[in-house]
Amino acid sequence: MQQIQDFLGKISVLIIEDNQGDFVLIEDYLLEKFKHINIIHCPDYEAAVNYMYHAEEKPSVILLDLHLPELQGLELINSILAYSFQVPIIILTGYSDLALAKSSLQIGVYDYLIKDEINPSILYKTIVFAISRSGFINQIEDEKRNYENLFNFNPQPTWLLEAGSLRILNANMAAQNKYGYSLDSFLGMSFTQLHPKEEEEPLMHKLISKKDKISTNHFTHLLSNGNEIKVDIYFRKIKINSKKELIVQSNDISETLKHINTIEIQNAKLREIAWTQSHVVRAPLARILGIINLVEMKSVNPDELLFCLEQLRVSGEELDVIIKKIVEETSLIK
């Protein structure tokens, strides 16, 4: 309550009232209850709109008489609501307009006061509650706009889905740009339509199943131009206006999968080269080692030595050809 009092210490009230006597009475009530208050009086609709357009600061609350020279009743209420710029409005009415005053609560008016029943305490309490309620509503609206901005400007494609049917309720700009569908097109689709037929069942299992262990397999998404991309899907269940909905986000992993597949092919090819050539290399290498061992183990005559050297040369050339082939095959791997 202390925070309300501090806020109300700077209160300003716009009174739109053409009856001077009613204005003076309300002004007295306000001055009695509020120590620091700025009261603005506009005797007609035109003066009120002109004030709201040019005022440096918005009033804290508007007290609106239902009958002005130019406009009355519902038309007046709707016109003032259009210009009120999130300022709470309290209707000042007589008994004859009580039904209209009550129905005005449904279109944005915060409260209504019957002129013959107004006293300083009732007026004070009504204004305090209206300003407090307005503050909470404006805070909620600001948070709502922040969440909408986070959704719309998220660089990852993101959708809002109806939890049961997976009908698309909203799609951010990243989804529209990535998939080539307009927002209107998305709103006429189910999220399952972005997937090939064979993926509908695992998709429904992932997004709707209540089991803790959910398949993490990659999915395929179909773009509007017919191209396919591989995606990982992340989601959270939320409630909006008591309705269960899903926030779903996709991450394009097509290039990552291609890169992994390329690496796997390269590794398989290298293993094949290594296994094959290790056996081929061993033959000439074994002969070379055998000849060297023979020369070291016994004395050989010139003819035998010449033969051994010739075999060393043949085996060396064979080994050179094998190594060149390994280098050539390895260089072909991209």
C-alpha cells in the first residue's frame, strides 16, 4: 500500500465533464483525499482529445461523463478509448445510464461511478484500484509484447502449435523465410504437413507422447519449393488462456549430416587403403629383409651377391610403386 501511496503522490486526473457544478464537486472530493494532485478539466470531447494529443505526460486516470455536447453514450466511450493511450477510464453516470455503464466494462472501461452516490472515499478507492489495475495490465501487456518479440525475431524457425492436433497457430519470420510459406499459408496447415507421410507417426509420438523417453531421431522437413532438409526438433508445452499449446523449433542439420557422412566415407576409404596396402607392402618388404639377412648370415660369392642386389632392386621398385599408389588413392579422397 505504501508503494501505491508513493505513486499516487504524483497523480494527475483528467475530468471530462460539461457540467460545471459536477466538476467543482468532484474537484473538491479529489483535493480532500489526494495531497499532491494535478486536476485537468475538459468541458467537451474536442478539448479532451486535443489535450491528450498534446500533453507532455499522460494523466493517471480519466473521469468521463457519459453525456457531452458532441458525443454521448457508447459512441463517446469508444472514441475516448481510441485516444486514451492506455490510461484507465472511469465512467461518471446517472441511474438512467446504469446498464450502459455496466456494459462498458466489457469494452475497456475500468469502472463506473453513479454521480449521486459519489463521495470522497468512494472516489479515492475507485481511482486507486483503477490505477493499480492499469499498472498490472500494462506490465502484463509489456511482457506479452516482449515474448512476442522473442518469438517473432528468434533466428531459428519457430512455430506455435495446438497441442492435440498440431495445427499451426503462429510461425515466426525465420520459419516463413526458411520454408517459403507466408504466415497465412502456415495458419492453414498442420505441422505434420511439413513432414513426409512416413514421419507422421514418429512425429506425433515425439510431440504428443507423455512418455519420458522420446525418440531423438532426425526428421525431414519439406520446403515450399519441394526441397528437403534434415532437422532436429525441440519443443516445450505451454498454456495460453488455459489452452495447451506447443512451442516448436527446428534446427537445420543438413550440412552437418553431409559433413559427418563425408568424414565417415573418408574414414572408411582410408581404412580400406590401410588394410589392403599393409598386406601388399609386406611382400616386397619381407623379401628385402630376407635378402639382407641372407647376406649378413653367410659369405656369398660375386654371382650370388649380384643376384641378391638384383632382387633388392626389384623389391625396392615394387615397394616404390605400392607407395605411389597409396599416395594417389589417398589424394583422391575429398
